[in-house]
Amino acid sequence: MNLDVGFAAAGHIKADAGWLHPSSNTDTNELLFCVRGEVYIGAGFERYTVGAGTAVILPGGVRRYGYKECTEVTEFFWVHFKGETGTLPQKSEPDTERMISLFSDLLLYARMPDYPQDACTCALKLILYEIARAGVSDNESPNARIYAICKWIRENSIKSLKVSDVAAHFNYNEDYITRIFKKHYSAGIKAYIDEVRLKRIRELLLSTDMKIKDIAAACGFDDSKSFQKFFKYHEGITAAAYRELYFGSKQKSSNASQNLTKE
């Protein structure tokens, strides 16, 4: 694994119950490793509960903030760094003793003026390698990752999702996440997004009396025109015709049953 990263800053925090993570907005990524207690931290619209033995990587360029006060004594290490996080898992459970040892070395290098900046970057890379090792454990197996990706796409199917949105959420490179998804699902992420979206549209068309424009809005389309284009491309007919085809067939079936009963 070739990590092109650069050390920026690091620290070790021990906080009493009632402590709230301060708000900040920097261009650097942040790796946080909790030793005890729980840290409640948000990054943009995402919120994380980071418990003991858990590491989380938060992207730079978005506001980071505490969304809840600690409920007990909490201790954690943190490091800010520049560069791409690549295929590193956003959340993992690395070996606690090794992480404490590696962070202790990093903080030592950071505090010693006679150590070059490169020493801190080397120590940072060792920490990130430990994160990567934890990322291929059973809890982060390929199947588990694909399941998590599919689940997130289903839960956010009301939005206008793009592959870049999925990659950003899971902190992966677009090409990499597309490759691993296609390898295990036999279809690309875009195809799966479209499949989930279509399923949602069909459900609303056939189980509600919502207007077409309202269904379009509920499924993340900016306007009815783009919705109709999307639906016809995949189904071969318009949404209105699809609904009419279903209910027309259902009505004919019902009338046929009534005629048989009368006879």
C-alpha cells in the first residue's frame, strides 16, 4: 500500500463527562482513535459514535463538530493529516495496544524539535497501515463492505445519488469502489442505484395514488421531464402507461371474476 500523506498535527485528549468535541473546519483529514468512553463527533451531515477500540477517519473540507456531550470519562488520540485516504476503511477496530504504542511514538516525534517532519509522517503511515490491516478483518470483509454499500444506497434511494456520492460516504476512490462492487455484485454501482430507484418508483406507482410529479420529487428527481426520461429508458413505457397497464389488467381480472360468479 502506497500512502501519499503528510503529517499536520496530533494530540491526546482525556476528558471528563460533559465534554463536547469543539467545532472546526480544516482542509486536513482527521483520524481519531478512542481508548475509553465514547466520542460523539459529526462531519458534515454524518454523525459517528466512536467507542473504545474504534478508529474513524473523517474527511477534510467539511465542518467537524461534537453533537453530544460525553457521558463518561473519555480518552482518545487524534491526528490531522493531508493527502488521499485511498482504500482505507472509514471505521475500523485496530489492535488497541499497537495503536497506543504507535500514537505515543508519533506524539514523541511531534514534540521533539530535533526530529524532522518526515519522522512524524513515517509514524503516521505506520498508524494508517494498522488501520488498513484492521480493514481486511472479518468485520471489514469484502462481502460485509458490499452489504454496507447496498444498505446505504437503499436507505438513501429518495436522493439523486451518484457513484461519487457513494464513494465519498465510504471514503473510497470512485474507481476502487466501482471495481470491488462489480466484482462481488456482478453489476456496477450505477446499475444498482438505478435498480433500487426503479423499485421505489414502481412501489409508489402501484401502491399509492400519488401524482407522477410527486413521485418524481419523492425519488430525488428535479423535474418530471428527467423522471419520465429515466423511467421510459428502463421500462420502455411512460410511468402513467405503466400504472394504467397494471390497474387496467387488474380491473379486467376483477370483471372476469365477477362474470364467472354470476354464471
